[in-house]
Amino acid sequence: MGVGSSKKIYIFEINENHSEAKQKKYARELESLENFVSDKLNEELFGYLFFTTGYDDILEYIKDKDMTVMECQDNDKKIIAAAYITQKKGLYSYDDLSKYFKFNKEYIEYAKSKYDPKELCSIQYETFMKKIEGYEYAKRHIDNELDITDLVGHCISEKVKGTFDEKNKVREKVNRYIYDYFEDDTDAQDRIGLTELDRFYLLKFSDLQNCEDKEIKAKCEKETEENKKLYEEYGELIDLFDLNDSILPDENGFEYMKSENYKKYFDANPFNTIEIDTCIVHPDNRTKGLARIVTFEGLKIQIRKLLKKRPKLEKIFISATVHQENVPLKRIISSFGNFDTLYVKRRTGINREVYFCEIDRNNIEDFIKENERKIQTLKDKIKKESSITFKKIEL
């Protein structure tokens, strides 16, 4: 049933407060909608690829209190639109702003500028040694899970075959376990914590060997050959994780990265960044504005969740990645505010465009209120043209 024959649209969040049975039911229905939309788009737009989230990941989003899964239903309880608004887990995980803004020399210099020059080398040294501890921790867990005795060799093999990418399972697991190690092993008074992991993620042993601190250089020279071999192995893995070549050299790519504007995104990380992960609508309902409405409702909830969890945040960031030819979705995202854009290449399919913006803590409520006003205007227009009213359901 299309929107035209429906009198009410129900919008609600699916979350951990629903029963297990309902969570699974909704996840299956959303998977079905994703597959239908994907097939339809591939049929209409030759070469257009829509990457579905899939049942397992949808269910994981639903169960995670730090994620937001929104759904639209018509009178017949048929799902006609949905949006997933997410936050990534762990530093340098698969999130847009890290992979496009932190794999460059400018970011490394920015990170260094945050410390007293007299203490910088010692902080880097301590951070690196803690990263190595985290790496050994990761290797033990990954080998138990995936039976990979040669972690670097496995990744190099995948790189040669062209199957290693930013969503590589091993890459994600290494990052996740190192993050877990830092999180579990860091007290509030420690000077080496998750912030240092974020800022010096790309730091290698060779960087310490070339530092200006004579004491640190002496420590490096005294390292055993066995340790140096481990440090070199870790350095090879870091080189493999470099995603800087994802940025396309066009007017929205390198030219933007040459400007000073992009540096404001150096402060983005999974703790302060919200991602518009997925926005889908049934093909029969594309023209009615449902995708925009359900996406904003999810975005608003996710912002509230983030501020409740981290009330001291000074700013938040919002990001989204869309196919360059997906004009409707780009319009939806652009409608929420002034977004910067960057053209990028991805694993497969056509190239994409990343949208991102920074919102100061003092301006967040204004951002929400302004978009609430726009969305209400849209709802009033839909009601006038189609006799449809929107009902928000809260658990």
C-alpha cells in the first residue's frame, strides 16, 4: 500500500526495550526492505550498488543503546521507510572522519602541537610501547578466533589479491583489541590514554628512532633484536592500514584537503561523531519526504543520546557517505545544514561522496530546533496534499 492510501504514518525507534522476539521480527522486516530497495535500484540504475546492512548488523544496531534504528509504518503495519544512525566503537574503526582526515602528515603535526615540546618524545615513546602491548594482546585474541599465525603476511596476501580494504575483518579486530587494551588498562590519572592512541595511531618505531630527545633515542638503540622485529612487524601493519588514497583528486577532493577548512575535522573521533549510516524508503513512497523525516527523527535521538552520555563535549560531528549519483539522499543530508563534501573511492561500486559537518556545543539546540521547524513544515505539506498525519510512538 502506498502513502496515498494511508491515513497515518507511525514513526518509532526500535531498541533494546522491545522484546527479543520483536527485535528479531523488525530486523527481518528491515532486511527484507533493504533487499527490495537494492534490487529495485539495481534494476533502475545500471551499475548502481546499494550495500545492504543485513540481518545480523541490523539486529546488533537495535540491541546497542548507543545506536538508533528508526522505522516508519503505514496503517497496515508495513515498513515503508527506515534510518540507522550510528556511532562507531573504538578509535580508527570504520568511520568516515578518521579514515579520510587522519592519515596524513598534517594531522600528525597537529597531534604533536597538543603537547609541550619538551615532553612530546617521551609521551610518544610511552604511547608506542603501550600500543605494542595492545598489539600483542590483539594478536593473541585474533589467533584464537581466526587461526592466523602470520598476521602481517595474511594482510599483505589480501592486499596483493585486492581483497584487503578499510572494512577488512583483521584490520577491524586489531584496532578493536588495541582500543580495548587502552580502555581497560588506563586510569583517569594516566597521561597515556585513548586520546594519545587516537593522536599517535600512525606512530612507528622508526619515528622514535629519529626523534630529537637523546634519552629516547638511547632507549631505542638498546632495544633487543627480538623487540625490534616485533616493532617492525607492527609498523608494516600500520602501513597497510593507511587509507589516505581513498580521497579522489578532483575539485571536491585534493583541492579541499589543501585548504585550512578541513583541519577542523582533526578533532573528530568515534566519541563525538554521529554517522548517518543508512536511509531507505520503499520505492512506492519516495516522493513524500518520509526518508527525510525518519532520518531527522533518528538523528535527533542520537544527538540526545550522545550528549547524555558525554555532557562535557564541546562539539559534535555528523557524517554520511552516499553514492555520487544518489541525488535524493544528498538532498536529504544537505537539508539538515551546511555540510562540507569530499569525493572518495570505495571498495567496489561507483565512487562516493562524504558529507560532514561540525556543530559547536552551544549551537546544537539551535540546529535541532531549526530542523524541527523544517520537518514540521514538510509534515504539514504532506498532510495538506495527501491527508496523512504522523504519529510518533515512544516506549
